[in-house]
Amino acid sequence: MTSPDVTVRGAGAFGLSVAWACAARGARVRVVDPQGVGAGASGGVVGALAPHAPEHWTEAKAFQLDSLLMADAWWAAVAAAGGRSPGYGRTGRLQPIADDAALERARARAENAAGLWRGQAEWRIVDRTDIGDFAPDSPSDMWIFDTLSARLSPLAACRALAAAITARGGEVVAEAPDAGAVVWATGWQGLVAMSAGRDRRVGTGIKGQAALLALAARDAPQLYAPGLHVVPHADGTVAVGSTTERDVDAPAATDDQLDAVIARARALCPALRDAPVTRRWAGVRPRSRTRAPMLGAHPLRPGQFVANGGFKIGFGVAPLAGEAMADLVLEGDGRRIPDSFDPAASL
């Protein structure tokens, strides 16, 4: 490749999404990551793309909504360009309703969603006649079903993005010098590096553990209960996760905390009770000090950019994050990035 227009450091969800959005607009793009594609938390197994509750609306929630609504076409374009599937499917989500108070909250949120989601998705209350065999137990025998939630296979999505970038003339390499506009998308280690020598942390890493179980439920909705995602994938597996751990001394190690997650998933969803575990996974997700994604001008590297802090919503906001950062990097236009995502806010 001749000297690139854009160098992206980091081949995770944010880095690859920014690189693809730039490449799709004709920019020469180079992605640099010594660990390879999806080597960090973006190579996980859960892949739940789920919206915030439709209440207490903020610009961050609106950004996530717009990203989820554009995801169908965006991931389809990625797959078409590179010839690899990201495992994407907008299959919806079921949540059990615990009691009368939770039912009233669900009804209020359904009314909010009717307006906030602009008629493009639904948040509704269903009973047993409306759900299939792959469903969580519910004390009230009622569930929330939303049609906005989707799923993808995180590592497959990263590889699909890398293939799309390569197909557009870009490259993904282990080492290369900076050239052109530089975007830092280096995950939790990048947040730690940004924190060095400062009075407070810019961000940190939060470890999560998850597992894959062998059960074919490809078209079933994902399930959610507080602190637990159960996500059927297109390859005949079901992902369950995850823990939230501040101790990252052993980033890739799994332990009895994951055993507890698997036990909770089996208790929540009867269909999983005899499904064997095929893979155990652990990784560290990047969380900014403000808990919001960091998208914009790099506060410590003048003239460069940062895309980091996806934490638990990285893949969900990745389509719009990539496009909004491409606006900024290629055209100097940051209007689609919420003020609360300004990286300087985390300093």
C-alpha cells in the first residue's frame, strides 16, 4: 500500500468499524494491531446488541438507538464487501417480569418506546401464548419482548470487518509507523496508558467471563435477566455471560464465577439445563471514567483521534461510531458525536 490516509491502531470493534467506514468512503486505510484481529474483548462470545430502557432519554441513548436501527443494512454491507458473515440477526429479546411493580414499569416503558423508537421497533408485554420454547421462566407469567435487540458473533464480526477493509484495498498488519490521520482504538490498555501520570484514571479495564453452550436455537430471541445475557447464535451455540470484575490480574482466566453464571443461565432457561459447555472465555472490556464511549479528538495527542471505551455496548454502537468518526477524521465534521462522548470529559 502507498502511504495510508488513515492509520487505525487497534483491531477491535471500534477500530475496525472506524477503518471500514473510512475505507467505504474511498480512503486508504491501514489497521495496526500486534495481537491480530479481535484479540481482546472484541473477540468475545456473547454478542448481545441490546437497547437501553426507553426512559430518562439522553443523547447517548439516542445515539445507541440510531446505531441499532442502522445495524441491519450496515452489517449486510460489511458481509457483502468482504464475503464473511458477522453472524448478525435482529432476533429480539425476552425479559421476565418479576412482579406487579415490574409490570407497571414495563407498561410505562412500552408507551415511551412507541414515541422514542419512532415506530421502527417495539417494546411490548407478552404472555405465554406469544413465546416459544426458548424462553426464561417468569414469576408473573408475563414477559417484555422488544424487536430492537439483535445479536452477532463478536469474533466473526471482527473478521468480517477486516475482510471488508481488505476488499476495499486496506490492510491489517501487526506493525507499521503512523501515517495520515491516526485513530487510537487500543482498548483497556490504551485507557491505562492515557491515565499514566494523571491525577485520576481516564479509564480502566473491567474483566468479564462468558461461555458457549451447544444448543441449536438460531432464530430464538436473546434472553435477559439482571446481570445475565443468554444469546442464541447462528452457529448452533448459545452464549451466556457475563461477570463484571475489577481484578484483571488474570485477564484470560476463567474460574468459579463463570460456573455461577452458567448455573444462573440454566436456572433461567429450562432449554439450557442439559446443554454441554463447549467453550469458556474471559477478556477485559474498556470502560472510560464517565462510562460513556470516547469518540473524538485525542486529548493527549494533538492532531490525532481516539475511539475507545465501548465497555458493554461497543458492538451495539459500532456502526454509528464508525460512521461518525469517519465524518470527523475525513471531513472534520463531529456533529454526529454526542458531547458526552468527548474524550476530554474523561481527563
